[in-house]
Amino acid sequence: MKSRRKFLAEASLGIGSVAATWMLHNEGLLGAPIRPELEQRKFDLSAKQPHHAPKANAMISLFMQGGPSHHDLFDPKPEMERFNGKPFPGTIKYDSTDQASNKVLASPWKFNKYGNSGIEISELLPFTSRIVDEITLVRSMHTGVNNHGQSIEALNTGKTGAGRPSFGSWLGYGLGTENQNLPAYVVLTDPVSLPVLGVSNFSNGWLPSMFQGTVVRSKEPRILNLDPPAYLKGKPQEKLLSFLELLNKEHKKLHLHELELDARIATYELAARMQSAGKEALDLSQETEATKKLYGMDNPACSDYATRCLIARRLVERGVRFVQILSRNQMWDNHGALISGLPANCKQVDQPSMALVLDLKQRGLLDSTLVTWGGEMGRLPVIQNDAGPSKIGRDHNTYGFSWWLAGGGIKKGHVHGATDDFGHHAVKDIVNHYDLHATILHLFGLDHKKLTYQRNGQEMALTDNQPGQVIKGIMA
């Protein structure tokens, strides 16, 4: 499928390089002050050589904000049945003492073994159970910071502090994109809301602005401000931008070391090219009815998420490096009403997640596309809000929870790591956020210690000063 991607990536649209100066002129940046650097740096989104041979060249992150309950979805604990309703035989670290209790809550849902691998999955995920032989289920995830925001920062930017570049920005910085007519990093947002931290989830931090995530909305227009004003469409726009390009070239000669100017020019040129390429990539009328049904676009419970998963496949098929599909704010944060809330959440994402993996596989793209599924935390093994079966929930737990990964050099039908008998702490083959980042970068052919950015005289990295280890046990 590499040749297919290359064909789509190299299709010329003819209007890219003339867009920058017109927009720079409108924003008053043609007279930006000189900010000299000791050494000239050049940034763009052209495809770059990795440090070693990669197994993955694209990634789709299915990010479940709020903390899906691993006890009820991926990590069965028979010992909890014996203690169900009884005091927890140990120490619990609550995130919120409000409505807290120490009564053990065994999962109300059954687990069964599926596939040739025999991986146990909850009855709440009947579609995911069909792809267990394609995934590695990591049952030993750990960040250790029970706050939503800090744990999101850890998994999304490498550290718990704010203001750092997101993972997709690092991939775009390190590898660029195979298609110069589309962004390297695309974010598909939920129609209800952004997750906790809002736009920080896809911020470029202190990397140049060309590496930030490009938002694709759940309704039309999916990309805002993509079309030029009516009075500029066609020849008027082309002539104006051609003239302004000449001015821009002269301006560049006087500002050779202006990093932000370079980034802005590249961003505007991409915006012009996307006027055609973006629309084509987002046009689902090209898909068959069978494909749409596979994703569940005919099912009201999951139609929106299905649409976003199908768009994600179309984007990576056309050379986009990293696509993240975000769930709504606190969607999985089941402090209460677990019995009704968790099944509804699963119905929204279960079928589309399965379809994405199967669709990538049948198109020959799964081997080179990494798919990840998980949130910033799991849940505690005890009851929160002990006010009756319909109101009970679970508090936060970042000391042991589950993710699954598929494709892109990942083992098939494999379980990695384990939590204790109550799913409270990861105790075997623990995977910290910095280990996950080091591993994913390795799959893309990047050494997490060598992928650095010079900032204020320091070499910054995704895994700054953290003991990130490549997890060989989950790699094919």
C-alpha cells in the first residue's frame, strides 16, 4: 500500500506556495521585527528519515477521556467476586474522598475468552472481542497521578506539567508527512465538547506552530475557513497571491533567521493546498454502503464515532502521520451511574473501533498503521456513591489500568503485564507513560533520546530526563 499512499501524496494541487503572503499581509506580519538566532534553523513538514527502519508510518489514537473502567472491560478479577460488598483487604488511595467507601465492587458484567488467543474481554465489548487476535492488551498501564489533567498531560505530552508539545506534534516534527497537501497531525473532535484541558490536548507547545494539530469537526464545515471568500475564488485569488509571493520572497531575504515567520508561511501554504485535498479526504460519499455499515454509521448509538473512525482511515490512507479521535469531556468518568453509563459509552465506540482495525487490515494498511485505544486512567475496585445499585460508581485509579494496541509492529493476540488481584496497582511488566512513548517512537523508527528540540539552549525531548524503556514484549 505504500505505492498507493505515495500516489495520493504526490498528486499536485498547484496553489500551495502562493498562499502565505496574502495571509501574512492580512495579519500584519510582513513587518515583523527581527529575532536573530545564532544558527539558522529550517522547519517544514516534508517526509524525513527516521533513526532506524520503522515498523509503523501512521498512527490513529482512540483517546477515551475520563478513564474507562478496566475492571469492567479488560481486566477480570475473580478474587473480587469473593470480596464483593465486603471491606477491601488493604489500603485504597482515593482521588476524591467525597462519597468514598471501602466496599469491593466486583464487575456486574461477565467476561469470556475470545479468539485463538483466548483473551478475556467483557460482554460490554462484543465487537472488540472479535479483534482480540489482532491486538496486544496492556493490563499494566501506570502514570501515578490521579488528577485527570495531569494524567492526560503525562500520556499526551510526556510530563504532568502544562505547555509541552503533544505526541502528535512530536511525530510531525520528527517525521513530517507523506502528503504535503494534508497536515501531519489531525484531531477529530467530539460534537459535544473537547476533553479536559481543551485545545491543550493537541497543542504544539514550544515546537513551531506548523506542528500543532489541525481540527476536523463533526459537522460541516469540518475544517473552518478552508474556502476563500467568494470574491477571491479562482483567478482573483491566484493573481493576488502570485503578486504577494514576490513581496514575501523579498521580505524573507531580510529575515533569514525568523523561525515563526517560516512556520507561518508553511502553515498558510498548506492551507491553500488543503482547499482541494482536504475536501477530497473528508468526502465519505466515495465509500461503499457496506463499509459505512461495517463502521456502524447506520446505528444512531455510534454513528458519529463511526464517521470519525472512517475519516481517520481515509486520512492515514492519504499519508497523514497522526490522527487522534477525542471523546467528549469526562465521558468515561463514571463516579456514579456506572451500571447505565458504562454500557452506553461502550456502544458509542465499540463497533467503530473494531471496524477501523478490520478495515485497515483488509486494505493492507494495518501492518504499517498503529492503532491505540485507552484513556488517562482506570478506576478503583471499590464502590463510590454507595446509594443504591443505579447510583454506584468508581473513583480514579492511575496506578494500574488497561490500553490496547494493534498493527504497526505490535504483537497479535497478546496480553502484557498484570495488576494485583483487585486491579488497584500494576504489579507485572509495568508500562509507564514514558515507556509507552519510547516504544511508539521506536516503532516509527525514532530513538526517543535522539528526537530533541533545542529550546533556550537546552535539548528538549518527549521523554525528558525520564527512564523510558522500549517495551520489547509487545513488539512483533
